[in-house]
Amino acid sequence: MTAHRTRGSQDADDLDVEEVLALVKDDPGPAGRPPAPAADRRPPRDEPARAPGRRAHATAWAEARALAERAGRPGRTGRRAPVSVPLDTALGLTLAAPLAALTDLPSFDTSAMDGWAVAGPGPWQVRDEGVLAGHAAHAPLTDGEAVRIATGARVPADTTAVLRSEHGRADAQGRLHIDADHAPHTLAHGQDIRPRGQECRSGDQLLAVGTLVTPAVLGLAAAAGYDTLTVVPRPRAEVLVLGDELLTEGRPHDGLIRDALGPMLPPWLRALGAEVTAVRRIGDDAAALHDALTASEAEVVVTTGGTAAGPVDHVHPTLRRIGAELLVDGVAVRPGHPMLLARVHDTQHLVGLPGNPLAAVSALLTLAEPLLRTLAARPAPEPYTVPLRDAVQGHPRDTRLVPVALRGDHAVPLHYNGPAMLRGVAAADALAVVPPGGVRPGEEAELLDLPWAAGGIGVCFT
């Protein structure tokens, strides 16, 4: 597939905090009064907080993502202490210390091929014994001698070159010759030998702080002598499932529905780099929500539902009760506009997802993804665009996030993309970012990759 990765116009994820706050300041808000910067918005002591659900200024989608990313940076959350973890648990984490070689690579002259180690010009008399990988050093060769050698074996001292198996032949007297039909007549000095330190010398910096640990990084670390890596720990996340109408098993009945978010969110959060410490079912109980939130030791609390202004929507009142700071209170995006982001205290944030499943996915990628990515010190994905095969109708004012499937060099918008539906996103590779007004057939749209389709390290569900 040919994807067009481009910075294009400046993306909100590239803005610094001053530029982000300027976006908010430049919007006159209700009645022409400039609102306080979103990242610092708090009700004055003598002014009551705005009632839940009454969003006088929904944050623009790109701005909301930038604010969520900024919320996770050191200075807002305090610097997170690095941890040392075994190699087999480091996949998907970020290096918190440079990776320096603990040994030369290779640590001795090594044969790059199966064949013969030879000394001097040929023909050569072949020794009876051979040299295998993992064995002690072999006796030095003298001019006119050769010895069978395996790939990866330590080259004997005074070896001139390695003659590949397919390039040599033995005569009736057991002497080794270069096979003129399959090889050059001469061997270059050092041919097919990996010299000690060819890849690196002990102490060389191999990878910098901030490098994402991929399978290849794990292999390099092991080769360089590491048993553990110093990394940024996964941010701890807790899921609070709200709603009395939710069933945990069986079919929907009598006005009750199955909980789709309880099973979906923990693996999705893990794919975004979080360590999910608990999933709690709270129901529509304000006291239980207050107790769960104040007792949580997670760095990110994710709630489902309860972010609107209905009679059992307790998220806003609970946040006011505990003195939390609303950073984002409603986003100009469909589905998912009632989402929110709050700073509970210096080391804890709450991401409030709407209760409708696709709306919750929208909020997850809008607010939780940049927050968790920044807390985990993961690099931001490179923005890219792909032409859409079909037209997508836009919202008059808000951004839309629409499930799409990647087909060749274009993306196909999928049906079943209503706020309460998961059928579309279950078959999707990405979500297309559709600006107000929509997208015409063949017009390019930015895509947000889904973790299982991104082809990257994000596919880390365990």
C-alpha cells in the first residue's frame, strides 16, 4: 500500500505548549470573552464551576490531542523514575538510559561462512580436525595450511581468509584448491572474516535515550551483553466501568445490555503502553465512584459513561467534589464529543470516555493515546494521509472519526460507524480523520492506525 506520510499543515501533536495555549486564547469563546488557557483552566474561588454537560466551548479535536500529550510530559506529572527490567519484559518500553556496548561485537575474529580457514597462498594442506562455533581457540595456522570452519566459529590465529565451501575443491592428495569454475583465482586478505569489533567496540553508544524497544533492540542488547534494560515504566491505568444497565455475561434482556467496554478497554490500553492494574464495575453510584477514584493509585483512571448531564452522570460532580482540574471538557468530534480529561492531582489524570462503544474508541484515541504515549515516553507516530475511495459526509462543525479498511493505495470507509456500533471498527485498520464538510472520493484524509493493524510495536496485548 502506498501511504502518503506528510506533515502538511502543522499538526497539533507538533505544537509546543505556547502555541497550543495560543489556539485557545485566540478563540473568543462565549460572548466574546477570552477563556483561560485550557491547560490551566480552573474556576475562580468565588465562581462556581460550570455545570456538568454544559460545554460552552468544546475543544477542537487536534487541540484536545495536543493538550492530552502535554499533560503527560515531565513538569506536569513529575519525572517518572526509570526501572530496570529483564529483556523478556522490555518489549514496547522506552530506553531511559543509553545502550552502550558491554563488549566488542564480534568479540573475536569470526568466520562469516562455512568453508575453510586458510593461511598464505594455495593450494593448502587440510588439517584433519575442524573448527566449530562455540569451541575454544584453535591452534594457529602456518602458510600452506587450511582447516574446516563453520559459520560463527572463532578464526584461528594467522588465518589469511576464509574460502567458502562452494568455492573450494580437494584433489586426490587431500590438498585444497580454489575451484576456478566457481570462484576468483585469488582470495582477498580477510575475505569472509568478520573482524573483532566490526560492528562496535566496547563502550560505543548503540542506541540513545528515548529509543523504543523493538524485537531488534532486544536482540542487539543481548548481543551486546545485557540481561536487563533501564526503561521508562509503563503508566499504571485503572478502568472504572459505570452503569447499572450493564451485563457481564449472557444475552441482553429486560432493558439490560452487555458491557462491551469492560472486555475491550484493558487490552486496548495495554496496546497503548499502559499496565492495567484493575477493572472495577461501579454502576451508577456517586459514592462508589468517589471512593474508587480517591483510593486509586493509578496514574491514569479511565471511566466509561457518565460524562454527560443526565440524572445518573456522576463524573463531573465527583471531579468537582475532589477538586480536580478539567483540562478538556468536551471535544468537537463525532462520535465521542462528551469526552473529558481531568488532572486529579500532580501524578494522576482521569480520561472520561462516553458510554457508547464507538464514541469511547474515539475518546480513547483522542485523549488516552497521547496521554499514555507521553507518560511512557514513546515516540509520536508520523502523521500520514491516504486517499479515500468513497466520499464521507462531514459534520457541519466537528471533526468525524470514521473506521476505514486499507485496500491497496486507498482506504475504504466502512459502514456501521454510529456511536453505539463496534461492527465497523472491528473490521477496520484505522480511523479516518474527516474534517467539517466531509471528504470527496479520491481526496486524502489523515489516518489514525489501530494497534492491531499498525504493524508496529503497539501490538502488545499481554
